[in-house]
Amino acid sequence: MSECVFCKIVEGSLPAEKVYEDGDVLAFRDLHAQAPIHLLVIPKKHISSVREIGEEEGPLLGRIFSVVNQLADELGLADKGFRIVNNCGEDGGQTVYHIHFHLLGGRALGWPPG
Ligand code: AMP
Ligand code: ZN
């Protein structure tokens, strides 16, 4: 069994509040929501971070962002806006090394991040 917490969610051995799933992409609610809507959108395939992304992952990233847009529509975020965040590496604040895109919305979000 995988040691990766998000792979465990993909495999179903760790529970999560899933909001979208297809063959390649999974979206679920963040355990520690930082906004009224805070989802994590991930590829099912284990990719540690953005550092492993090259041109060959273009179609997968396209799938992920089309899921983001579908969820933004379904959750009523599209009109007022939302934020996509990817943290990469230690200084980037990455804590789970299975690439994920935070989808945050439902309130006005501050900038810059801390
Ligand atoms: P990051 O700091 O960008 O690596 O983000 C990791 C995110 O995963 C954090 O926002 C955590 O709250 C979230 N997280 C960690 N474990 C789980 C889990 N089992 N289910 C849902 N979200 C989680
Ligand atoms: Zn993983």
C-alpha cells in the first residue's frame, strides 16, 4: 500500500469528502479549509510536485483545469472569482508531496500570501 496520503485517498484506503472523480482526476475537500470552499484537485497518478511536470503532462494539466472550471461553475464561484494555488517545495509551503491544486473561493482572498 502507498505511503502517500493522497494516493491512499485515490485508492480508497483513507476517507475523503470527494466532490469529483474520473479516471484521471480527483477533487475532495481540504481537511483544514481556509475559505468557505477549499478543494484539492489532484491527478490520480502520483506526481510529487510541479518539479516533475514537463510538456508531456500538458493533457493531464488540461484535464485538471477543466475540472477546476466545472467545479467553479457547479459551486457558484465562477462569477465572483476564485484562486488556484500550488505550493512547491519547502519554502513554497508544500506539505503533501503528491501534486495538488488548491481551489479556494467563497470569500474575498487577501494578497500577497504570507
Ligand atoms: P500543501 O501545504 O500545499 O502541501 O497542502 C496540503 C493540504 O492538504 C493542506 O491544506 C491540508 O489541510 C490538506 N490535507 C492533508 N491531509 C488531508 C486529508 N487526509 N484530507 C484532506 N485534506 C488533507
Ligand atoms: Zn501520491
